Amino acid sequence: MLLFSLPWVIHFPGLSIEGHRVLSIFLAAIVLWVTEAVPLHATAVIIILAQILLISDKALLTVPDGFDPPSFRIFFGTLADPVLMLFLGGFFLAHGAAKFDLDRNLARVLLRPFGISAPMILLGLIAITAVFSMFMSNTATTATMMAVVLPVMSQLPAKDRMRTGLALCIPIAANVGGLGTPIGTPPNAIAIGALARNGITIDFLQWMMMTIPFVIVILIVVWVVISKFYRFGGKKIELSIESTFNKSLPAIVFYVTFAATIALWLTSKLHGMNSSIVGFVPVVVLLSTRVFSAKDLQSIQWHVLWLVAGGIALGIGVGKCGLDAWLLGLIDWNAMSSVMIIAMLALTALIFSTVISNSATANFMVPLALTLAVSGGVGISPLTAAVFVAIGSSLAMALPISTPPNAVAISTGVVHTKDLALVGVLVGGIGLVLFLSIGPWFWKLVGVLH
């Protein structure tokens, strides 16, 4: 409350009256996101209402002369933003995979080729977890894969380091794999949505072209690091890989819908439907065929969608009232090289996301990074700025509070904070350096960045 009231009692030179109002909302949002005094999604809807009441055309306070207030419909409209429809489709697919045990059965089938050698089983778990996390929530993926390996962990000796290695590889691989697709993790969707509002469209396949090669390299790093620090005391691991796929009609309808949606996402340039429209297809199909009931609808992670909507709304308010330009003007960006600016944005996002939600970090950093790129004259592209904030946000995995998959791993009792800190810092740091050193060059090579 103190930070919210600060801009009302202190005048900041160069900041407009409406800018002061949004600054109060901005500061309050950061405090609430960091402290989680109220749930993250509650903070998001507080942001939407506060901006309607303070700076919209339906504001309770008189708007300043010369300021063209945005319509209140814009702020309410963020709750149905196209990027939310993309994520909603991903949530429907993830929930259906769990409902029909597709995720667990697929995991067991895909593990078979890796045999019973300890290093190969570890590699298989890392690869499968990463692929799943590209299309399911990282948390759901971690919970699914933990169910596969927990019986194996219980058979290993109490002091066998591989117990920790098996439990640790799953959340780390889920976090890294989430970088791979637009629906893999909320920061990706936040960056794509912000870019779209600036006239830059990144489709499903383009995002994968930008990130998948790096994800593969980082996953190899994960495998090497965990294999080195958590060596297996024996030579073989016996996994339960028997699978029984649900063959009921609703399950078959879901399987077809799942495959068709992925195919449509990967071929958007051929059929012309953008990723958000494709994301709405499984919603319509699964509800209209009664594969999903009202109870299934209630199980969707609506709170994540609201969190993203709140960030979108905050970005709109910050931009409309000139707060972004004022904040960026506090730093002499022209004194830095473009490489240093990108590194600073990514590293700042990583540091913030280590202690608060990566979605919250992306919500307040992506709009600022885009404004810097669009109007700051600092020689970086908007795409580079937004994507690096998303990447930095998602590579933060050094603490139990950094991301929900880490908390799932801690709950097993065999992974400790020091384990997360060791592997999380190494993987996050190496991943960030890899993206920073090769990313922009590679993106130009594949034609995504011009």
C-alpha cells in the first residue's frame, strides 16, 4: 500500500499525471507478485480493475487534459486475448493427456528404446520430459514423469546418488523443454503476445526454429552434469515400461484431436490459420463431442490464463501512459553496446525469476524491453529483446521457489536445495551464455530475425 500511494504524494519530474497513476499500479503489482500476499492471479485482476478505474474512459477520477484514455473494453479484452486462446488449447491437450493416461503410457513406450543402462535411462527421462513439457505444463509434466520414476527410486539403495539424479533431471528437463514451443511456458506466450501488438508475428514453427536447437544442446549439458555429479552405484536400472492405452471412443477422439492440433500448429503457413486460432480448435472439438465435460472444464488452469491477462493489461497501461519511456529514460542505454543491453535484459529476467514467478517477471519486463527496442534507438530488434526476456525468465531454476517443477522435486525428499542450486545455476548459466553468444546470429541464419 505504501508503494501504491507513493506516486500520489511525490511528483516525479518528466512523468505525466496518468503516468503517476500507472506507476502506483506498477509498483503495487511488483510487490504483490514478489510477496504473493494475494495469489498471483488475484494480482492480475486487481491490475485490470485498477487501470479501468484510474486511466480508462470509464475512470472514476477525471483524466488529465490532453490524455486520450484507452477504452475500458481494452483492459477487459485482455481476458480473451488471442495468446490466451493459444494457451487454452495447450491446457486442453494437457488435461486430456492426463485424463486418458496418454502421457504416462507414452512415457513408458518412449523409454523402451533406451534399454536398462543407467546413463541411457537418464538420457531417456531427460529427452521425454523435455518433449512433454513443450506441449504440457511444466508442472504437469514433472508430476507425470515423477510417477514413472518413483517406483524405481524406491528400489535403489538409500545412499545411491542416482536417486537424487533421477528426481532432479525431471524438473530441470521440464524447465528447459518449456522453452521449445509457444505453449511450453507462460513467458513464451507473453513475449509472443507483446510482439503481436507491435506488429511482429511469430508462429508456432518459427518459435521452435529459434529455440529447439538450443534446447537440445542444453539438455545434453543437463545429462552430462547430472551424470557427473549423481553417478549410479550399479550398472542397470529396471523400469516398469508396460503400457495399456485407453481404446474407448472418447480417448480415440482425443488422440486424433491431439495429433491434428500439433500438426496444424506446425503447418500454419500452409493453411493460413495462426497459432491462436488453432489453439481454439481442441477446445471446440473436445467440448462439442462431449469428450470433455463441465467437470473437465473446471479443471483447466484458468488462474494461469488470468495471470497472463493481467500482465498484458499492465503492459497496455504502461505503454498508453508513457511510463515505459519514462522508466527507460532513467538509464543511459546509449552508453552500452547492443550485446550488453541484451545480456542485461536476459540476466535481469533470470535473477528476478529465481525468486519470483517467471510469468510475473515476463509480465513487467517484456513491455519495457519492447519499448526500449522500438523507441530507444539502441540497435536491438524488438524480437530479440522480447525473446531474451522470455528465455532469461525460463532459465531460472536454482531454488525451490523458482518454478513449480522444482517444488515437486523437493517434495520427493531426495532432492535438496543445494542440488537445485548446483545444477540450476550451471544449466541456467550455460544456457544463457549459449543463447547470448549464438542466438541472434542463428536466428538471422534461419530467417526469423532480419
